[in-house]
Amino acid sequence: MAAAIVDPTLRTSTMTDMGIKDTVTEMWTPPTFSAGKVPQVVPGRSNNQDIEGDFPLDQIVIDRICLAPSRPIRPIAIALTGCQCAEDDQGKAMLHGEFNSMCELYKTAPKLVPKPYTWGKLNVSNPDTYFFLCDFIEMTNQNPDPAQLCAKLVSMHQASVSPTGMFGFHVNTCQGNLAQQTSWNPSWVEYYIQLVRGAMRLNTEINGNWKNLEQCVDRLISDVVPQVLGPLESDGRVVKPCLIHGDLWDGNIGTDFETGEIYIFDASVHYAHNEMEIAMWRGKFNKVVSSKVYLNNYLSRMGISEPTEQFDDRNRIYSVYNTLHESACHNGSSFREE
């Protein structure tokens, strides 16, 4: 894994209370493709010394690096998982969303995510390139322990509190490389429909019109959702808006090589029905968390929302949204046929 080494004892942090002082959201429309250009970074310096490593670090990144107080005083590696870069408006949307996502997770479950520090724009002018900084944690290749993962996940879902009491998030976070429609909504049913319509719009823009798919989505919204999700908010029932990671597949879960603690990362959070989180595990791209041991472990701790007999139907419907969004992210893949 490529890394650059910086002496953290020479740095001062610009982070103040997770780096977020306001809640004003800048709106933009991410493009649907990446030009794939490599930014020509002018290597920065630390204490008038060159920074050694496998790739150059922009001066602004060096200036914002800070040492996590829980870690020993030693040089830290800023690796691909600790310093992410992306370009143009799409990169801006992705890393702005990820920074806000990781901050929200860290506030609720600080032992479940690498500590986020800051995000911003590099000094590179062509193309515009953005970065996100968080703790670097060396991960093992072992499968996550089901008991530990699910215990931490349930704890986060139970402890989380929506700042508005509604479903959504103050930033349109990106699942994959495309933004989700996460503006606040007081109704879970209406919020889910909002997500699906946003994913379908992306699908049409990127993959073109497909009458059969459009008809299926229309019927899902008009006929299936009221029958399957409607009962969650009827007969006095209330759905709690829970903070969910939003993209919790195999590749976004890791185990700390040193401590054995499980961490989750690359988040696209929003406040949603907690069962939406584990619907991601149905995806065919999962080879690990698709095992029933993870689902059963989670449900044994969290319980199933009433009416319990509709759980599997809800799980399938939530998975439909994930697949619909993923088919827009992966143009030409088999996701759309699913």
C-alpha cells in the first residue's frame, strides 16, 4: 500500500470540534463519469525537509495532518485509506459527503470508525482535486467477527439521535460515486420513495430509458411500498430514524491488525430505518456478510420491527434501492437486470 511518512510532532491541527462549524450545505450536481486524470502535485515539505514516501503529498495535506491522541508519538503513515483524493465536482461531492458521514459516525460510535480530521481542496489547479484525512489503521484480511461487528452496529443504531427528528441527512452523501437524495423527510415511507426516485432518475440519466424497469419502479412505489412499509407507521407504530453507515458491504469493514477491533469506513450515512443497513448484506457482491450468521446475530441483539412477519419483504425492498443505485454507479453492469 502506498504511503508517505510525516513526522507528526512537527504538525499542528487545524481541526476544531471535528472541523464542522456550520450546517449550510452547498448544493451541486456530481458528474456521472471521471476523466481519470492524475493531478500533478508539487511535493510539500515538513520543517524544511522533504517528505519521503511512495507518492507526493500536497503542502495543504501536510499542514492539516494531526496525530490521533490515542496513538503513540511516532511517524504515521498516510495511506490510501487514510488520505483519499478525488477530482472535479464528483470528487468534491464524494469527499465532502464522506467527511460529514465519518464525523457523524464518530460522534455516535467513536470506537467503530477511524477518526476523521478534515477535508478540502488541494493546491493543484488542473484538475481540481479534493482530499479527506482520517486515522490510518492497518487492517487484517480476516473476516469480521460477527458478534463484535453486530454488537457495535446495534449499539450505534440504538444510541443515534437524528438532529431533526426526521429521516435524511444535511448533506447528500454519495453511495459509490453518485449522490443519494437525503434531504430531510418526516415520514419513513415518503423518505424511502424519495431515495428510490432519486436512484431511478440517476439510472435513466446514465443507462438510458428502460420501459420495463420504469414500470416496475412505478408499481413498487404505488402498490408495494404502501403494503410493506406502510404498516411500520400505522396502528400507533413509529420508526426511529437511526444513523446508518449506508454502504456497509464486505469492502467497507476491517479488523485492526494490532488490536483486533472492527472498524467501518467509506460511509454514506443518513438517518433511516435500521433494517435498511442490513439489507445491503443481500447484495451478490458480498462474500462474507451475506452469511446468515451476521444477519441472525444482528437481529438477535436489535430485534425485528413490527410487523415482524413482513421483515423479509422489507429486507428485499430495501435491497431494491441499493441495487437500483448501484446500477447507476456501475454503468453497463448486471445490477440493472437484477
